Amino acid sequence: MSPALSAADDRFHPPPDADPWWTETSWFSFWVPQRRLSGALYPFFRPNLGVCASGVFLWDDTADEPWAVPYARSLWHLPMPSHDLTELSLPDGLSYECLEPLRRYRLRYADGDEVELDLHFEGLFPPHAPLATPERGHLDQPGHVTGTLRLHGEELVVDCLAMRDRSWSHRPDTTGLRAGYCYASASAGHAFHAMSMFAGDEDLAVAGYLVRDGHFARLTSGRRRVAERDDRGRPVRVEVVVEDVEGRSLEAAGRCVNHLAFQANPGTFAWMSLTRWSFDGVEAWGEHQDIWTPTLLRAARFGAARGTGRRT
């Protein structure tokens, strides 16, 4: 666990000012790889506006549009809950329960006959927080997710090594970014995570970690490259080359097996993909998020169609 983190970081953080864009998020992922099925839970809170949003998404390799995937429900302008995040219960049926601070959580959701899930998340190791102050923070934690999922009458068992992240900061809807979010865990002792941001023509690693032979170290440098896209611009093959603070290097190659066109807010779009990663001689399931400001995505897409753009 990063030294700046405490059990209080599982709770809502008091807004440092009255800015309406002060935002908290709490995202959990999970998947059933034999079905090429991914899941994401994404509540989004704006206490200074008195509102929150809730997103529940289940997608596979049959469709990527939110209206066509097996299940997608995103509700905005729900009332900000009066209770804390450690015992979250939203009007749409999504609930979180913190069973052990910074380590174990119960996740539940139900929507009539369409979907019902009951999952447990247990961290593989303490959260990694590239930044954690009362005014601004972000943490990432891989975990073992187990439980049950009923989707349109199909009963599925969830047993995967996935990820959660938390953030709290000023996050205006009017701004976006060009970024990547990649990770995979073969075990608690063998995993990687890389967050990247575009700087000029390069997509450079800005945060993350490498765990090898049970030894954890934060990343200091590296880059991500989308080596292949399909004719719709969706990522197919991804390459990550990074180095940690101790000088250890990692080369990882990923193949995306599904896609979700996901717009977290007006300024951020992402292709979310279940990804089969190869690194250090092993293979493991993980995820690749290809993140764009919508205006940049349009420019890249239409530029490539005219033969003037470059895909990265």
C-alpha cells in the first residue's frame, strides 16, 4: 500500500472547494474469458452538484455499441447518496460493501430478469497510488474476483484476476485526454500495469508497476503502441515496453478479443477490450483501454480515412 493511503480512502473525500467539477469514481472490472465476456461497474460522484451517475456494462465479441452489447445501463443525475462509499446503495440496484479496508469488497447489482450479479473482490496486494492527497488522488489495485453472474437467464461463474481503480479530483466534462491503460495479472507475484499519456507523437508511460517473482516496483519509463487496428479503428494488437525504478524491463504484447465503445463523460471516450497478454514467457488475461478526447478521435479517424492521418 502506498504510504499516503489509509482506510479513509475507501470513503468519500470531502471536496476541497465548491468547484462543481469535483469528482469521485470507483470502478471495478471482471470477466468470463471463455465467453469473451467483460464486465465493468462504474459509479461516478459529483457531491458539489448533489448528483451521481451509475454505469453497469457487460459486453462480448458480438457487439461493441452500448445499445447492442449484452447489457449496458448508464444513469445520470441520480441523487448523491447520503451514506458513504463503503456501504454504497444506489437507486438503480448497484451496491458496494467494503468488507476489509483497501482489500476486500462485495459488489452486487440486479435489474429484473436481465442481470443479477454477486461478486467478491480481494486485492492481490495493497493498492498502488501514483498520487494520493486529500485533494487529489488515484489508486489501482489488481484483485481476485469471484462470484456469480446471471445474464438473460444464463448462469455464469466469475473467477478472474481483474482490477479496480479509484480517483478523486477536479475533472471537468469540458476537457479530455489521449491515454492508455493496460494491465494483466498472471498471479499475485507476476503482474504489470501501465498508464500512458501522449506527449507529442509518443504514448509514454506515466505510472504503473511491475511485479516479478513476488517483487513489486513502480514504473519509471516506457511506452505503449497500438500495433494494429481494424478498419473501424478498434485496437487489435498492443505492445507495451516499460522499465521500473530498479531498472527491470518488461515487454508485453496483447491481443484484444472484444470491444466496448465507452464514453465515461462528454470529454472522454475509450475502446475497452478484454486482452490476452503475453509477458515474461507467460500468458494472462487483462485489459486494454484506448482512451481519447472525442475531437482527437474524430480527427484521427477521418484523417486516416483520407490517407493523411497516422494511427498510433
